[in-house]
Amino acid sequence: MRVESGLKLDDIVLQRRSETDFLPASEEVLAQLTGAEWLWNLPGTAEEKQTVGRMCGEGCHGYEQIMRNRLDERSWRLMVFRMLHYSGSPLIVRGRARGTLEQEEMIVKFLARVRGPDSPLGPVKVFQRAHGPATNVVVTEYELPHVLLATHDVSGDSKGNIWYSSHRTPFLGKLDPRTGIVTEYQVPTPAPGSGILPGTHRIQVDKNDIVWASENWAHNLVRLDPATGDFTITRSRRARKP
Ligand code: HEM
């Protein structure tokens, strides 16, 4: 919605939902829980929560993506197996297992117990949220050239541009936040038809404004000189043969 200058927006009136730190475990409340609040509120041992934290909270996604599901033990076993034995953005590349079979079993049993179809969950405790000046943020959204880019990481250069990596395409992008103009650079690897997924993960712009990125499906290190548009691809020892 375009906010024209002088347009009066209705005030947002907040209603207190609880006189205590505990809120009803309604879908809308659960959807706002942080990962820490999920682990805090779910019944379980410190070892179970640490294992879930280590195996499921390592950055691929948040706990809310896990805990919004209620599955039986068989389904959690299938889900956890996919998560711990596959990689690639759509999780289709079978790889080395993350963790031990004991840890995997502990996670399956824990999730089946606390996020089963009928697992009870009482009122939940929420931690203090940002308030006052900490809530004064301006969020600017920029349109990027492709759908399904699955942007993963960003890094700034010395000229104020924002560089992003794309998990599911061979494009590295440079966004000029002053103009919204996006310039894309196509990484020349992996070769089309090689059966290796395109996409970059980490991205870092160094002090000379050289852009470095990791191709974690092709296992290459990518160097881009924006001044010339030249790419240098360094294959890691783990690089898969096309
Ligand atoms: C055992 C620990 C983990 C559990 C229990 C878990 C659970 C889940 C669940 C339940 C979903 C579906 C969410 C939904 O859409 O409702 C999901 C999606 C996903 N998880 Fe995990 N996850 C775990 C670890 C990981 C790890 C370590 C990675 C990265 C390597 C990962 C990558 C993904 C991806 C990429 C998706 C999205 C798949 C798609 O929608 O195409 N997960 N995970």
C-alpha cells in the first residue's frame, strides 16, 4: 500500500491478552515464539533440548518452522532422517549424516512426544520483547529480478552496495539501496546438465571490493571482480566430478 504524505493511518490499539508473562498457546501466539521461547516452553530434558539445538538449530531454519508441525512418530522419523542425511536447498543430495544414530533417535522421540498430533502444550512464557525506541525501525523492501532466488547471505561493499548470494540460482546480485537498481552476475559454474545444483551460500566482499562466495552444492570457491566482471572459480577438494 503506497503511503502518500499526509495520509492518516489508524492508531494501533493493543489489548492485554494476559496479566502474567504466560500467554495462551493459541496458533497466533505460537507463530510468534522465538526459538529460545520454544525450547524454554517445551517439556524435555536439557540433553534433549541441547541435541535439538545442535542438530536442528544450526542455521538452516528456525525452530518455528519445525514446531509449527504436529506429526506422529513415524512422520517425525521420516522428516528427521531427511534433515540429517540430505543437503541441498531442496534437501535432495544424500550426504554424510549429521550427528549419531542415538542423537537422531533422541530427536525423533522428543518431537513425537512434544509435537505429536495430540501433544498438550500449556500457556507459554514469552521473553521480553523490544520496546520503546527499539521498535522504531524503517524496513525498506526491494524487488529483486528473479522469483525463487532464495537469497541466502548479504555483504556490503565500500560504495554502500548490498551484495547477495542466491541459494537456488547461479546469480550473484548487487543492490544499490539508493536507487533500488540491481545488477546481477551469472556464476559460470556448475555446467548446465552436470546434475549439480547451482547456487551460492556464503558471500563476503573484501576490503578491495572483491566479491567472494561459496558454491556449496558444486563445492567451489567463487571470486568476482566487479570492476571487470571476471570470475575465478577454485574447485575445493570435495568438488564433485561433473
Ligand atoms: C533434526 C533437525 C531438524 C528438524 C527436526 C527439521 C525439521 C524440519 C521441518 C519440520 C521442516 C518443514 C517445515 C514446514 O514447511 O512446515 C523442515 C524444512 C526444511 N529443513 Fe529442516 N529440520 C532439521 C534440520 C535441518 C538442517 C540441519 C537443515 C539444513 C541442512 C534443514 C533444512 C531444511 C530445509 C532446506 C527445509 C525446507 C524444505 C523445503 O521446503 O523445500 N533442516 N525442517
